[in-house]
Amino acid sequence: MNIPELLAPAGTPEALDAAIAEGADAVYLGLKNFNARMRSSNFAYSQFESALKTLRRMGKKLYVTVNTVFEEREADRMYQLLKYLNGLGPDGILVQDFGVIIMARENFPALKLHASTQMNIACSRGVNLLSRYGFSRAVLARELSLEEIRDIRKNTNMELEVFVHGALCICVSGLCLFSSYLGGKSANRGMCTQACRRLYTPENTGDGAYYFSPGDLQLMEKIPDLCEAGVNSFKIEGRMKSAEYVGTVVSAYRLVLDSIGAGNEETEKAVKKAAGILCNDFAREKTVFLFNGEQDISWLNPGQSGGTGIPLGKILKVKENEKHYGLISNNTLLPDTGDTIRIHRADDTLRVSHKITEVEDEAGEIKSRWVTIPPDFRAGDSVYLIQTKSMTKRYPKIINIKPESNVRGPGRDRAAPPMPPPEPGRQHSGNETGGAVKKTGRKTADLGEGIYVQVSRVEDLYTLQSRRPVKAILSWNHRLYTRLTGKNKADLPFDTHDLIISLDPFLPQNLEAELAQDMAGLADRGFKYFIMNNPGHFSIFKNLAKKEITLIAGPWLYFFNSWAQSFLKANGSSYFVSPLENNRQNLERTFGSPAGRRQVFITVYSRPPLFRIRSSLGSLYNFKKLRDSQDEGYMPVSSPAGTLVYPERFFYIADKIPFLKEAGFKRFIVDWSSEPVNKTEYRELMNAAGTDAVSHGASRFNWKDGFYRDPEKP
């Protein structure tokens, strides 16, 4: 049996030292831009180049994260970064943006591409699509079971990477809009503010809890199963974690991996010893998440704090001398100089990690101690111990160069070469270079201009008759198949030519065959229009290329640049639904020509799902609405398929339709799929759409301000 690679996070040079010293085979790290952990320290170019040289000599591998989306105005910077990496040749780059795929394949085909978990790859069709574009590895979504991983392995030859330890997102990999909705700090831009870890209070009660904060993944005992399943790389999450944490976790998993092949008894001993090592990682409660394929939600404990560490209680008093001090009382454990604590504001609006520089004991019967704290915290704020000074180890340094050392870094001397979209009916070939294309044979229908309306129930199609849209969009689920294709099909208020089927953005392996069969059946019965929202959907419709169908790239494919648009068009997309995170300026830059703008749908009304959770949380949620510390409301809606969390405030830019029409955009979507359509509200909205009437209290999302931009970064 081949022993998989042990892949460790390196958020800092110190974490890199710890990972290698404790036995990691490879590390992944980010540079200063275009990576999904922009809040971590990341590496200066000089540090990266030094690390790459040293690790090569040691026979270790280094992967670089380039796993965020880029806007049209950033294409030159992305091109220069890829050119820089191409000259150095890391062992792989992790990518999310389809535009990076095309930019790399057209200009730097030697770069080894790995699909980031942000790309939402959860089935073999998605893996194999990327294989055709030269990818060598896919990082699978974390929501998969062991059986699904085994099934993917049976249907692809590409390397598979699986997370085995670390923090979890409650939202399906790559489909979270929560942080972006709150203020433009998008997970797709590496700026996630971890809305899942916040305190939420059910409406009409005073009992707050951490309803969206899952435990930490730990698949230590499942390592033999994953080895047998054919996984190529075991990934540890943690580029925001300390070097001590990284070293501890790597040492534990190294112990287990080294026991594989020595017999079950030896492996069981190693697992038990490793579990003891991990007791000291100061992290959250551990879970195997959905690995066993069960609808068990024990991985979610609303009573546990959203942070990590050992609770030390609350700050009792605050005083200021030359430094800011907080008084902590705990009969069993008090932090000392050199220890690291995490402090949470009482209203949960701020969390900060802090290394204590001075302590002073307070006299009294109860053990109390003054410790240095940041000035932003007050009495009543909670304190957690996340690392002790005694845990600190000295590891051999991998990098022996100062960050400010002169190195070339990505240049600024050349703009990205233009990347025109492929001609209609033609497709980029992932197996060829230099812009080679091949015919797809797909015809493009001319969809009418005006307002389209999306719903999630067949019953709502009848309500749309009061103000009939150009076409209706129906959010797909398997239960609709009989209703749309059975003997009562003729009773529907929209025929097959007036219905667009919008596919769910999460396509797990256990639903792949069912969805492919459903889509073939719909195409056979005259349905012609489909919105794709997952990389696996491309493969499904490729098999239907001879059908007269029109494909629309959906908003969950996250195309924010013309390079990504080119990838989508190459795979059969004739039209494009702008991502909900997009902004007006970037939309106009991406689709600069009149012809390009006529291909675009713009959503002007929606309650977008901010979290998309694979498990049904209905047994935990016996309430209809939650509120956060800023009194924003959120509505969890559970079904057997999972849970969606919607904002109370809806997204609304329907008053911008006159301006958008003047700019050349002709097709708009009113998305009512989050709830049943109310006839009165629907008519009022349709009457207001296209006028300059502003909907007060609604959200503009990122439409005006765009993604959050750190003023200290270029």
C-alpha cells in the first residue's frame, strides 16, 4: 500500500519550520496576494524563494495557494504572479478561478495545477473535467463521506487530496456568501471574517448560542480507511494557526502514517498515542463530520464558543499604567508571561489573539492575576488560553534570509495578453496549448430581453401568471422530475420552451448519476435551457451536446473576469448570470462590448443563501429567525436535503434597471426561490422593477462598493 503524502499548512516561517521538523512531506503556503488566507502573515517573496530552494534539497514539496477569484482590473497582476511562479517552478499551485486555468494553460503550461477546495469539487465528473485541462490534483470538498471518496477514486486517475484535520466551515466548500454579504470581506477573496463563529440569538428569546460553529475535523482513526481508499494526500488545515499547533498535529499524523503496513495492532497503538498528542492542541471539540455518511449533527454544538482554547473566565477589572491590564480569576489555571490568550468581546464583535508580556498576581483567597491585554477589551470580555510558553519548541530554520532581502518578485513590466472569448460553438482544449479550440456543435438560442423570475416550487409558476416574465427559472431538485415530465405536464402554466432549469451548486458524488439521468430525461422531453452552477455540470451536458439545448453559466461559478468567461464559454455556456458578489464597475469591465453585455443576466432581487449546509439542522432549529449582535436577522430553512440560511434583508438593485439597459444589459432576474411567492408582493415588485423606486431597508450587497479592499495592500 502506498503511503499518502502528509501535507501541512505554513502560515508563517515558524510554522514551516515546525511542519518539516515534525515530518511533513509537503507544505502549502500563500504569498502576499491572491490566496484564501489573506489575514494570515503569508510569505515575502524572498522567504518563499529561500524556502523553495531548501525544501528541494531536502526532497520535500511546496505548493503555493493562488486560490481566490480575481477581478478584470487585476488580470495584469495575476498574469505577473503566474509568470513569476512559472519561472521558479513550485510543485503545484492551488487555484479556484477558472480564469487562472485559462491564463496558465495559454501562457504557462508547465505550471502544475491543483484544484482548491474553494472550487467545490465533490464528484468524479468535476475531477475529470479539470483533468482534461491539465490539472494533476483535486482537493475534494470536506462534506464527502468515505464511500463517496472511494467512488470518486474508482472513476478518476487524478490525484486526490483530502482534509483530515483542522477547522471546518459549516457551509459547503466554496459556497459561502455570509462574510461577503456583511461587508464585502469575501471567502472567495481570502477575507472571511468567520460569521459562522459568531453568537446568534433566536428571535423572541434571550438565549444566544453558537448555532453555526462546528467542531474541528479529526480523522486520525480513519487514516487506514483513507489509505485503502486510494487518497494521495492528507491535508491539515491551519494557515492561521501557530507553529506549535502545526508541529503538534503533524507529529501525531506522522506517527500514524509511519505505522501503516506494520499491522493493524501497531496502527491501533499509533492511533491511540497520536490521539493523546492531540489532546494538547487547544482546539475545539473533535468530529469526523460527515465522513461516515450519517445525518448526525453531533459535529455542531451550539453551546461551545466559536473560538478555540481553554476557557479562563471573564476579565473582572481593567487598569492602565504604561500598558493595558486585565484581571483574570481561575482556581485551576492562570496564564503566565509568554503564554498566548484569545480574548472575545462580550458582544462578540471582536476576537484577538495576544501574547502576554507581563503578569502581576492579585492578593486574595481566590487565585487572580493581572495580565497584559490589548486596549480594545474591557471587563466582561471572555478569555481563552490557546498556547503556553512551555509548548514552544526550537526547530531548525528552513529560511535563512530576511524578508526585506532584494528579490525580483512578480514584475510590473508587462500587461496580461488579451484573451478573447472563443468563437460561438468552439471550445478550448485542455490538452492543447496556444489557444487551440475544437468544435462543440452546440447552437445558441436567442433568449428574449426583459425580466426573468426564479422560483423553487411548481406551485409558484401559477402565481407568476399575474405578471408573466419572459421565462420562468425553476430551481432544480429530483422531486420535480415526475411533475415536469409526467402525464400532468401539459397542465403547467409554462411549457418547456418557457422554463429554465437552474441546477444546485453542490453536486456530491452520491447524486451525480441521478442528476445526469434527470438532465438527459428533461432534454429528451423538450427542455432546452439550463443554468450550470458546478464544474461537474459541464460534463453532464457535454454528453448531451447533440441536443438543441442552451447552457447558461450560473452565479455560483464565480466568474469575475473575461478569462473565466472564456473558460465557461469554451465549455458550452452561451449566457452568463453575474455572480451576486459582483459590482457594477467590474461587470462593465468584464463584459466591455455591446455583444458581450447582451449575453449577461443580472440578478436585481434576491435573498441569497449565505450558508448552504449539507445536513438538515431542523432538530436544532425550532425557531424561524436568528439575530446577531448587530440585530441583523437570518432565517434557517431545513429540508431532508440540507439547510439554507437566508438574510432577513433582501438584495435589491431593481431600481438600476433603466441605467443597466442604457449601458447595454438587457436581461434581469428576480430571484424568489428562497420562499413561496406572495402574489401581492410579487405584483408590487414587478411594478416597481424598472423604475427608480428605491426599496428602503434592502441590501445593495457588493453592487456599489465591490469587494473589501485592504487600504494597506496594492
